[in-house]
Amino acid sequence: MSIGRRSLLGLAAATLTEPGFAAPRPDGKQAAPPPNITVETHRGKVRGTVDDGIKVFKGIPYAATTAGLNRFRAPKPAKTWPGVRDAVAYGPTCPQLAAERGSDMASSTFDRDGGEDCLVLNVWTPALHDQRRRPVMVWLHGGGFSAGSGSRNVFEGTRLCRRGDVVVVTLNHRLNVFGFLYLARLGGAEFAESGNAGMLDLVAALHWVHDTIAAFGGDPGNVTIFGQSGGAAKVSVLMAMPQARGLFHKAIVQSGSHLDGLTPDEATKHALTFLAAADVQPTELQRLAKLPTGGLVAGLAKVMNAPGPKPNYSPVVDGIVLPSVPWQPGGQPGAPAVSAGVPMIIGSTRTETTAILGAGHPEYLAQDDASLPGNLSGWLPERDISRIIAGFRRLMPAASVSDVFFAITTDRRVRQQAWAQAERKAAQGGASVWLYELDWATPVDGGKWGSPHSLDLAFVFDNVGKSEAMVGSGPEPQRLADQMSSAWIAFARNGNPNGSAIPAWPPFVSGERATMVFNTQSRVVNDFRGDERALLASLPLYRVTR
């Protein structure tokens, strides 16, 4: 396990917190001792590091290993440990399939091996032992429900902590078949919660925050959950989980509104597909606890690499963990009653699908008129393709064919869901909701990406210096970071994103539909993209698989 230079310096500083170890000053006088960066949690003491004045703790277990008999079950409490545990390096990520990444991700680090002892979290805090209660911002990583981790460098919380005097938490949890293999109909009560084990991991992490974060300078009564892409989907689902009630108080959904879940029938079908690939009969589920981790990963690879439609391992409306479809209570569109008092921010980027689709299919970046209808066939009902293309051409007369494609697919895959989620939250009449769109275009690769999926990460975390492959250089990215990170911090502090860094941002209500359009000069527009919304209004929402 490698430890960076700053971590080694921080660890060295931690050893100097013992009496008599204050370093001498150049003038020979005894210097003040370095800050105490040892914290006692309810499972044992942890020793962190210092990064540019921010105290950092990495790889803290919030629950037990998920291997062996703990597979496909709700998380168990972490074991206690004696002495002081060094929390200086990220912990394991959930086992997952390797993924190809585009050039826009070249600045990101993906530097940790996988393992089933992956229920770990990381904490950044401005100060310890000062009796302060700071807002807590708990980040849920993207990658759908199948991949990713909370350990990427763009998620490092140092600058966000310093800017806003907040505590930042990132975490790992079970994914893909490790977290969402629904076995309840095949194995009975023993596996009743298996289809949502990964979501129960997040609840366990939030319990850890509730019980422990005060020792790190955070306020357990002021917790914001926020996430992007798959992380935003997890936020959306947590909003509908009774087990999570009271563990968070504000929520931010970035480019990933998730409004439904798998049915038990769908999830059972997907589970049978995996069991066949892993050579496990439905009548011998106990064998799953004995298979090596690599055997489960190999089975996952087999089903995901097979030709044809792919199985989907994601949250299941099982009647237990998810009592009903998250944003369709009682079978009707609406917001979950369990989180009616939780304010939200919901949004998207201007051209989400340049990255989601274009990174893996470069031909989409250079389409012609002949190819466009066929490329849209999976996104629109056949009878509506010509009408929708003609309508978007009228709205975008100077756009290229590819621009039209990305506008339509961004609306279908991301923006319509965001609009629907904001509408349902506002109609509930509970806490307020704010809607945004990030419109700034990145200059990287000649500007071909526009405003792609994940562009917001560097701005929200104020980490543009770690994201040049995505945002480029120059002063403009920092202007976006100054605005978005400040708004997110204001929201985490008091439930309202307004502040001096941005124009006045009204909550979203059905009549005005106010939308903050983030750019170097941000502005609020009522019913932003209303013409596009009207063109697509008759279509059923596109069902996103993650």
C-alpha cells in the first residue's frame, strides 16, 4: 500500500502529538505541538493526516466485511480494534468490472484495488476538539449502481472544507451483484433484503455519521447527502427509504434523477441470469458464500459481456427496504412522503450525452442526416422520431446533426427525469426544491464535448486543479467553482443555496419553473427549455438503467 508524501508528513505529525514531541523552532525554542489528529470513534481510535491544514481520515470502517456469510445481507457492525488505527490511505473499493475511460477522465485517479471489505469512508474536517458543529456533506459516488468509488482525487474534500468550514465525507459501498442481487424469491427470508444490500450500506454509513461525526467537528443534525450520476440516483432512492429517515436533512441530485426501481419479477430474472453464469443452482444459494470473490466477478463479467440486452443490478421495489416505487407512491407520480421535509437541489449539464454516449461511440460526434433517425431509435418511439427531429431543428437552426442528437438524448436520458423530479417535489408542498443547469462549455479537445456529464464535479468540490483533462485551464473554470461550491455550501449550511456568489435563485414552482443557468455569468431563467419540454411532453419518460 503506497502512502503519498503529504500523508507521510501528516502521519509523522500525528506521532508528535504525544507529550514532549513538539518540534524545536529554528531559534532553538520549543514550538507549539502540532494539532491533535487522533479521534476516538465508537469502534476505536483513528489517526489521520493533515493536508494543507485540513485534517483527513481515510479508510475508516463503518461496517464489517461483506465477504462469506455476510454476502447479500444487510451490513453488520464493524468490529472494534485495539490501540490507534492509522487512517491514512483509502480502503478497498467494491469488486467491479474494469471500465474504459475517455480522455476527459485523464486527470482522475482510480487507484485502489477491490475487495469485499469495502464498507469504508473518508472524512475531511477543518478542525477537531473545538466543540464546533459544522454542516456535514456526505458524497455518494457515481458509476451507476455497478461501479466507481469515493476515492477519486476530484472528490477530495480539502478545498471544500476550507472554503465553507464544513465536514466532507466520501464512502464506498457494495455495487453490482455484490450489492443488488435479488435472491428473496429464490432463497426466502434469509435473503429478503439482498436486492438492496448496497442501499442498506449507505444507511449504515449515515448511521455512522449520526453517531460519530461530532467527534470530527460535524453536526449530526445538519447532514446533506449529495451525488452525481449514479450517486444522484442513490440520493433519489434514499429519499424514499424509511430506514434513512432522520439521518440526512438536505439532498442534492446532480445529473441522475432516479424515479423508479426494478420489480421483483425483473430482479429475479436478472438474478437467475447471474446464477447460471456463476454455475450456481437456485436451490443451492448457500454455495454463494463459499465462492471466491473472483468467481463472482467472473460470473458478472460473463453476463455483462454476453451479446444482447444486459441484466440490471440496481435497487428493487421489494416491499421491505423500498416499500413502493421511489417517486411514484401509490403508483402515481409524486414525491416520497418520508422525505417531504427535506429540501433539494436538482439539475443537469447542457450536453450530458456527449460523454455518456460520445466517449464510447465517437461516430456520434460526427453524424449525418441519414444516420440520425436510426441513432435515435432507442431513445424515441418510432412514430415520433421525425416529429422530434424537425422540432429540435426549428429550435436549433444553426446546430449540427450531432448537436441535435445530443440535445435530444440529453433531454431523454437526464433532463426529463430532473424536470419530473423537481415537479413532483414542488407539488408535494413540503420543503423547497431548486433547479439548475450547467451550461458552460469546456474547451478541452477543441470544445467537442460541450458541457458533458461529470463536468460539474470539479466545480462542486472546488477541485479544478485536479481536473484539467475535463475543464481545461485558465480563469473560467475557477469562476464556475467559486459559484457552484459556494451555492452547495450555503445549501448545506441553511437549506437555501442563495448567497453573494450567485444571482438570486428562487425555488422551483410549477408556474415560473425558475432555473439557475450556471456559466461564467450565471443567470436565472423561468421555464428554461420550455419549448423542448413541450415537444417531448407526450412521451413516456425514458427508463434509465444504471
